[in-house]
Amino acid sequence: MPITSELRVQCSLIDELHPDDDSRANEWALKNGVAGTHASPNIVRAVCRGLSHRGYWIQATRGDEIVGVLPLVHVNTMLFGRYLVSLPYLNWGGVVATDVATQKTLIDRAVQLADELDVRFLELRHEKMVEHEKLSDVRSEKVQMRMPVVTEEQAWKACRSTVRTQVRKGDKQDFDIRFGGHELMPTFYKVFSENMRDLGTPVYSLGLFGEFLDQMDDQAELCVVQKAGVPIACAMTLHFDHGLSEVPSASALRAHRNTAVNTWMYWQLIRRSVQRGANTFDFGRSTPEGPTFDFKRKWGATPSEVAWQYYRRKGDVNAVRPDNAKYGLAIAAWQKLPLPIANLIGPSIVRGIP
């Protein structure tokens, strides 16, 4: 009978991984397609450094072969408390493993780490439900929205006529779109931060986007749309070698929504993803039948269920969610803040929201 190597599980701080470990883990993540998209030390490092949190990398091996990983971020602030999340800012994460036994062992180690760090809960943002006796709570009210983008022609035909009409309207606005990196950060952030303030949402720090550009090289890029030299819309896109392009952050100023700039920009992002070799475009999460859900569905995106699973040690897993009704007054007040004040205090608040 063949001898099976013993399963070995190691938990390391993300900043203590050796470059060789990074390379092996990134190669393994790529082999696992969409499921392994965010199971990359570079991405975890970008989130941790951008939000000033400590990151952990739990990895399972048999002999010299990686058979599973579970990246975690220790969200730790005085305002909201301590949480262990896979992964904050991004739409999905959690455990990725070659078999159920390895999957369980990795979660066992994550539960142990949650106890050691005395966090309120462990949150694993899975796309599919994972069976584990400690993951007693689940949130599944959101869906992930994705569409195939094999060619521009195919993507265009998948759009509803209302989307095509809006894109054509934008074509007449004489927009200028630029794709790039660090050189676009000031104009990108000008638009992004203003839109977040108008939505009543504390803004992420500029450094978070800089970290993604640094850690992901040319796989991360910014875009800025201008009209008559004025920036009015922006986005950050992540392009992955297995064929997925996702947009974790995008904004369009409310004062210019009547120009159809948001729809026009998304069409340019889809075109760009095709040019970059993508076969799938990820619009992110939405609440079924909500406004953003309808917007994404009109492009031809289809919903798939998600399962955010929790090992809850204390408190309510919904207590610090931005969509919690108790924050209604705070959102209204935030919308009235001068932009410099919102940009000054926003990053220190939002970094603590898992």
C-alpha cells in the first residue's frame, strides 16, 4: 500500500513568510481557480498593511506539497473590538483545501487561534457552505454577481437594452478614461472619498489602494474617468491569471450620474478585463432584488449564493455591520461632514469594521 505523508499544519504571521513560501502559495492558489483567488500571501499582506492589522497564514502540507490554506486577518480596534476574518475588504475568502479532512483541520487551527486571541468571532467568507461543528452561525442574505466575458461582442450581447442605451449615452459625453497605477491615486481618491462621504460611509485609507498596487504589481490597476478635465468616476480592478477580473471598489459622483458615467465606466472595465485575458467579470456582492443587484443583473451577471460562517465566542455577528439599522442616524450625520474631516477620521473607523 502507498504511504501517505503525515498532514502538517503551520500557523505563521503573514510578514514572516519567506519569499519562497510566497511563490509556492501563489502557485497553489492559481491552481485552485476562483476558490483560491484571495488565498495569496500578497493579497493578505495588502489588506493587512493597508488596514494596519496583523495577518496570519495557516497552511497544511503533506510532504512538500501544499494541500490547503486559510488566510486570516486579526481586526483589532478599541472602537469595535477584536475579530478574526478571512478576509476583510474583499468579498470572499475562507478555507481552501484539497479534501474535507484537511479543510476541517485548518478550521480547527483557526478556531484555536480565535480562542488564543480572545476575539469576538471568527468569520470565514465562504462561497459554499463548509461543514464544521464550531461554525454555528451563518449569513447568506447576500449573493455574488458574476458574468462571463469571453469576448467584447459576447459581453455586449449579454447586456440588456437599457444598459446599451446608457453606454451609448456616455459615448456622447466626451469622457476620458485612464488606466494606471500610483500616478492616478490622487484623482482616484478624490472621487472615491467624496462618493463614500455622500453615501454616509467612512472611507478606506489611500494607503490601502497603494498596498494593492505594490503587492499585486500589474494585476491591480486604477482607472479614473474625467469630463472636461474633472475626475468624476473611478475604480480599482484586480486581474487574476486564472481568468477572473473583480472590482472591489468603484465610485461615480452623484452630481454627474445623469451623464451615465457609472454605466459607461463599467463597460470600459469589462472591455479592459477582456483585453487582459479574463473570462469572468466579478461585480461583487449584492442583496437580492436591491438596487445594486438590479444594476448588475442588467449586465447579464448571475447570482450565486454565499455563506459567511462564524465561530461566535461572544456578542452578535451583525452588531458592527454597516447595514445594521442602528447606524441610520450616524450615516445621515456622516453625509454632512466636510470632506477633509471625513477623510481624516474615516480610515480609523472603517478599518475596525470586519
